[in-house]
Amino acid sequence: MLSEPVRTGVLKIRWDRLYTTNAEREKCSLQAKLFGIIVALDFLERAYVRDSITAAEYSPACTRLLSQYMTMLKLVKDSIPSIEEFVTRLRLDTPAALHRIKVGVPATVEHSSEAGPETGKWIAETTQNFITFMDALKLRLRAKDQLHPILQELVTGFKGSKEWEGRSRMVGWLITLNGMKASEELTEEQSRQLLFDVDYAYAEFFRSLSGDKNDRDDAFRAPSH
């Protein structure tokens, strides 16, 4: 819809309205976020290929963008038949992003030579579990019945060495949540400390992936408790 002309001296400017209702505004906002995710993912892929960033930097960033893409796609599925149609309609030149979306995992997992498919799958799933739990805390989820299932899945899948401090911290938090009633909530101070500890474990996990092969093998074989 076109609005009335706006007079600015001798010029007449006609503004295009992208939406006229709250629902249309929300749809435009979601599509803009999807656009940003695709562009960011393409930029990240190109940076990794050019060795502008390390694998340790690339993997978590790529996993987060893929996770955000999947979430956003569910929200816009009624207005976007396919991602290819969306990219074509907006004339985006993002082949690297489209390939990564099609594969569904970071290039470090797709092209892993030292790690087999089972290890690659474990890395991708563990990364996703970390991101899911940290996002839950950032969204201010505090109750035991909200956090316990996510943390339990993370701790179960995080097969780090028993000597890893980060995993020990998470096990301690799991014990804390186990002792709470379902409706009980963590305090703001506890929540901030938990986010700090999980972020520490996340960094420790990725440091192990960028270490030597024996460290990675030990992490993969180590039983979870």
C-alpha cells in the first residue's frame, strides 16, 4: 500500500508500507531475521574456507546459526514454501549458506577425517545441547521442571574426561536440581552462576576438540555418569 506523498521542498516522496497490521509486521520481522541468519551463515562459511577463523571458532558459531535457522524456519513456514524460493525471491547470492543448510552440520563435522561418523554426530549433538541449555537460561527459565530435562540430556551426552572441571560443575548442578521440587526455581544468583559454569564447560569442550587426537578419542570413549 502506498501512503500519501510527503512534500519536502520541490520533491514529493512516496513511501511504501511493508505492513498495515501487527500480523504483517511480525511476518516481515521474522523474514528479516531469517535473511540475516542466511547472510551471516554464508559469511561464516567463506571466512572458514579462507582460514580467516579457526575450526574452534567456526564450529560453535555455525551450529548456533543452523539452530537459529531451524527455529526461524518453523515460524515462517506458512509464508515461505522453501528456502530456495526465499533466496531466489530476494536475489541472494549465498551458495555456501545453502549448502551448509542442506548438510545440516558444520563443515568440521562433514569433512572430519580423524573422527568417524559416530564421533561427528556426537560433536554436533553435544554442541546443540550446550546451546539449547544456555539459551534456556538466557530466556530466564528458572524452574526445576524446565531446566532439569535439558541439563540431564546435556550431561548424559557430554562424555568428557572425568578430570574436566566443566563437566564436574554441571554434574553438581544436576544434583542440586535433583534435590528441588518440580515447581521450585533457581535464584537469580544461582542462574547466573549456572550460566557461567555451563559456558566454562562449553569452552572446555571445544578446547578438547582443537587438541590432539588422543584427547578427542578419550573424550569420545569416556563413559557418561
